[in-house]
Amino acid sequence: MGRKILGLTVCVALLVSLVGGVVVAQAKEVTLTVVGDAGHNLRPFEWYKDDFF
């Protein structure tokens, strides 16, 4: 019983770290895109929302 709980905990921890990493990567990408485009054409944030969500 204890071993099963331990295994489940490890799986959940891996899943959380994986999802967290993806979210951080996406946040960086959005920031880079917004900052990169700010100089050329100030596109509203609403346009980016469609690309990422």
C-alpha cells in the first residue's frame, strides 16, 4: 500500500513539473513575441491570446 502511494506521488510530481515547464516556456514565448513586436507594430494582446489559448 505504501509503495503504491509513493509511486503515485512520484507520477504526480513529474506531471506537475512537466506542465509547469510547458507553462513557463509558453510565458517566455509570449513575452518575447510581445516585446519583439512592440517596436514595429503595437498589436493588442487580444491577438496573441488566440495563438496561445
